[in-house]
Amino acid sequence: MNFGTRRKAARTRMSGRQLLAAQAALVGTLCAALFVRELPGVVRELRIYRMTGGLRAKRRYP
């Protein structure tokens, strides 16, 4: 057996850093999609909040 001429195996697996970056990209994309989808509802709620007086309306709307 000649151990000195052993071939190195080709790395086909993803490194831990690459996997972490891929997961971060996936989570970021999902968060951005959720934010874009919910944005019209948030804008509507803010508009209603401002029409009712906001923080200054504590006396009128318990």
C-alpha cells in the first residue's frame, strides 16, 4: 500500500459558512416578502390611528 500518493477527495459538500449564508439569505427573503405583503394593512392601521387622535386621544377613547 502506498499511502503517500493517495488522491484527495473532491469536496462536494457545502461548508458551514456557506450553509449559514444560504440560510440567512432565505430567512431575509421570507421576512422581506412578509413585510411587503403586510405593508398596506400597517399603513391603513396607522391612518386610522392618526384619525382617532393618536396618543393625545386618551380622554376620548378609553
